[in-house]
Amino acid sequence: MGEHTRTLLVILILSMAGSALALPSGWSPEPYFGLDGSVGYDIRGERDRPEAQGRLGIEEKPAGSKGLVSALWRSAVLPGWGQRYLGAPTRGWVFMSSEAGVWGTYSVYKIQEKKRLDNSIEMAEVFAGVSGSHDDSYYKNVGQHQNWQDFNEDLRWEARREYGFGTEAYYAYIAENEISSADAWEWMNEDRRVAYVLKRKASKTAEQRATNTLFALIVTRVAAMVDTWRVSRTREDIQRTREAETGGHLSGSIEPRGEELLLRVGWTGSF
């Protein structure tokens, strides 16, 4: 029997043996030819890449140690960063998009707050004669009284109720809080004043909504950290599964013994 015939015979036998083996998914036998004339099959492989669905979106083959603490503080700083760090970019983008959406909403409300407040101040200047810069309490009083004299009158009644008429505290309270003629206002009509009050209320509403939106940042971070913990656990499971899988080597050789051929088939593997 010629050398080529012997080689083909060995390949045929090993091919049948390789086909009969129940190999894990993703493994495939590869023929090899040794320098010593031996032929055989290398059967080595690795687990299929995990599907994004059902494996928490882990799209890379987990390699190396990536601590949970490192992933968690990343999620606390920027939701989604921890997921991307652990090899789940799709989930990371979801949380990052949520974070961007929250900040976008906050920005919209803050812009509304500023714009409405500026509009209310402009209304006070045009329709009530307000001039100069003032604090928020002043503009609040402008909305509550038709003019500055009405405000001062109410202030005196309040001082009398709290401190008694003619007392030292009575006059001190009035001197500290009354509106002078330099800061006077007078609304053109009641409708203008009401419109001003509604505009200020709209500004305050936008401010409150912006504040409430900030609580969503806390919720997003807590959710991202919980999800990061889940991704970390899944990543560890995948690593353990890969480490438990074994590779092997199916080999064969032919040794002439007189007129006969001695076929040797062996399997080497790790367990």
C-alpha cells in the first residue's frame, strides 16, 4: 500500500471518528499534517458568541477582570457608562439616552422659566411703570397690589396687627418694608395685573418642573446601578461557562509493521 493511500485511509478514518463525536456548538474539526508524517484532526473551539437578547446585551466575549465596584461608580457618574465598561454597549446607550433626555427636559423647563420671568418683568415695566432692578419679593408685591400706595396701606394694617399702633416696633417695621416713591408702580387696569400674575405663575411652574426633573436623575442612576449589577453577574456567568469548556486534540498515525499497517488514534484534552 502506497504512502498516499495510507494517508488517505487515515484521513477517512479520522473524518468518520470526528463526525461521530458530539461536539459543542461552535466547534469544528480541522485536519493537520505533522512533520513526522502523522495526520489527524484538531478539534478545538469555543462557545458561540452570546446573543444580545437573553444575555443582557453583552456583545463582546468577556475577558479579563472588570470589578463590580468600578462598574458601579461609572454608572453613578454617568448612567450607561458601567454597562459599556462591562461589554454591554446597547444597554449603555439606552441609559445614556435616558440621561440625555432628562437633562434636555430640565434645560427646556429652565429656558421656559427664564423667558416667562423676563416677560413678566417687561409687562410690569410697560403696564405698571416699574423701573430699575428689584428682588423677587418686590415683583411679587407688584402682582398683589394695584399700586404702591395700596401696598403701603396694607403694610400699616399688618404692623398694627402685629405690634400695636404707635409702638416703636410698629414704626420700625413700616420703615423697613414700605415702598418709596422711587419704586412706585401703578397698573393701567386690573386685566393687565392679572395677566402679569399668570405669567409669573407660569414661570414658577416651569421652575418647579425643572426641580422635579432633577429627581429623575437620581432614579436613573439607581436603575443604572442595579442594571450594572445584573450585567456584571451575567458577565461572570459567561466567563465561568467559557472556562469550564474544554478543548481536545484527536490525532492519528500510521506505523508500518512488515506487510501490515499499525493505526494509532488518540485523544488529548483538558478537563
